[in-house]
Amino acid sequence: MRYDYSCDSTGQVVEVQHGMNERFETWGALCERAGLPLGNTPPEAPVRRLISGGNLLLSKSNQIAPPAEASRKPAGHKPSCSCCH
């Protein structure tokens, strides 16, 4: 997923891709993961993850399955039938 982080020292916002349980607390760690130069910001400068919900990235090998109800519909199902209503 992609997340936005803000540097408390500079106000700069950086988008970085990482797992849901992973977090970054310093500018240095964030820049290392994002492949960005530190610039003039000290590597120990604090950063915080912004509440943006993240952006889900999908690939052909990582697709979201359809809802369970959709997979239980009988063969020959029609949207107007009474089996799902």
C-alpha cells in the first residue's frame, strides 16, 4: 500500500509504498525506503504517517476476490431472480 508521511521539521510530504504494519518515525528511515536523498533535513527529524487511508496496489497475482455471496450464486443466476433478495 502507499502512504503519505509528513516531516515535522520541514512540512514536506513524501509518498512511500510499504506493508500495512510497517511504520517510519524518522526522515532518514523514510528517505531510505522511498529512495530519496536526505537533502538538508537531518536524518533523525521526526515524521508522521498522515491519515489518508492508503492506496491499495493490485497486480495480476494479488487480486481481491469477489464477495462471498457472489461465489455462492447458483448456475444460471439472473439479477432479477429471488435467490439473492
